Amino acid sequence: MTRIFLLLCSLLITGCDAVNCIINNHPEFSKNSVNSATLNQVFEDSIRASISNSFEDLEYSYSFDLAGDLPEGISYAVSGRTITFTGTPTELGDFPFKLSVTATISSTYPSEDDPEALCSDTESREMVLSVVQRS
């Protein structure tokens, strides 16, 4: 009973926008890995981020961070909630990297005392982009 009372008091003090932060919606990737690329062949693959448990998914902005090295000839671009890998790889091997996405509630909920930094959450995943020889 005390916990419910404290939660209600917190909501009344901070306002309704705080519910999004208390619920702590967590971003998710559309898949767990990138496809393999073939040496000297055009490559493209995308990963999309979303918050599947939120009816306000479109109200979030997404920022990506990639730590690690991609093979020569492969680059990435971010558009909205999607990161796309493109290019023609010119070296064989496995290229591990860490992909992170941070979701932040957008400013469509204006409030002078809205602690926006408390309303963001990050998901990270270790991935490998493998470049293989054509069979």
C-alpha cells in the first residue's frame, strides 16, 4: 500500500509525462545480426529500432552508435530509426562491432520541467559482419 501511495505522489508531483519514464520503454532491434556479405559484391542490410511495448513508438527519436571496424568498402548511414550498411567489401574476414541505439521521448510533449534525460533508454548488441568468398 505504501508503494502505491508513493507512486501516486510521484506522478502527481512530476506530471503525467513521467509515466513514460517510470514505465521505462526499452528500444529493440528488428534482428539480432547482420547478413553476411560476399567479397567484391554489392552489399546492403538494414536494422530497424523500435519500442514494441509503446503505443507512442512514433514519439521517440533514435540515435545509433557503432563501435568497432567495418570491412573496407562497407559504410553505414542512419535514417530515422533505421541503420543501413552498404557498399562492396574488399577484404575477407569477420568484423565484430557493438551497435547501440538510444531512444528518447521527443519534444512533442512540451513541459518546462520535463526531465527529458530521464526518459531515454539504450539497447546494445555485439554483432559481426562476415565477409565470405563467393562459392
